[in-house]
Amino acid sequence: MLWYWPMPTTVSTRFFRAGVGTVIYNQAGEVALFERATNPIGVWQFQQGGIDLGEDIETTLWRELKEENGLEKRDFTSTTLYPKWTVYQDTNTVDDATKPRLGQAHRWYFLELAPDSVINLKNATEVEASDYRFVSFTEAITAADTYKKHVYEELETYFLGEILKEKLQ
């Protein structure tokens, strides 16, 4: 006998959006924060963007950097993939059934900006950041939305223990 559950006529999907994030840093070990020009406007965060259907994470990385910051592979001297996914639940969507997702899951890259490269947001193909600044990782954590702080703290641990440690040797 074959058993089945009838499919509902409407399906509400609540998921975590997959994306790629970047920690862009300079030779002084400072990290780049970007001020959002889109909703939520004025929030300072690391650059991040969604993975398009059928796209691999490295393709997403370079596409999103060009779109949001005008940066390309030639602007960096080092690219390191963080070894695991991070997840955060977006507190703005938790209790709102009209929102399509619960939060985001990211693969992160640490990118060392080449000494002769400059971030120029006018080179971006889309307007997603209105400003940027280089800060300490501690300042980046302080500026982060509460629901992202644990991700930024995890990234800081890796940055200090692996990226900067290797750079100083």
C-alpha cells in the first residue's frame, strides 16, 4: 500500500539565504567596513552577497566584489577561504511570516588588499555601499548588528590566529 501526504496548496518557505562574505584587510591589519546604501541603510558591515542559483562560491566572491565595491582579483595579494560556513538568524525576520528567510549562511574569504590598490566605490557596478573605512577587528565587532556579532567574533579569532600570524612569520 502506498501512503502519501497531500501537498498543501500554498507552501511557506523559511530558509537561510546562502552567500559569500569578505574580510578585506590592509597591510596594517585593519579590516574594511562598508556602510550600506540599501536597506538597512546606514549599517556598517563586512561586504557580503548572495549566491545565485547554479553559481559556485568563488564566482560569487568576484561578482559581488565588483558589483558592491568595484574590486577585482588583481586588487588583492592574498585570498584565504575560511574553512567553514557561518550562520546567523536575522532577528528582523524571525517573527514575521511574510519575510522569505530566517537568516543567512555564508562562506567567508579573507582578502589582503594590494598596497597599490584603493577601494573606489564609484567603480562598483551597483550602489550597495555608500562609504567605507578601515578599522580594527574590535571596532568591526562593536559596529556589527547584535545578531552578527558571534560571526564577526569567530572570524576575528581565525584572522588573528591564522591570517595575521602567518603574515608576521
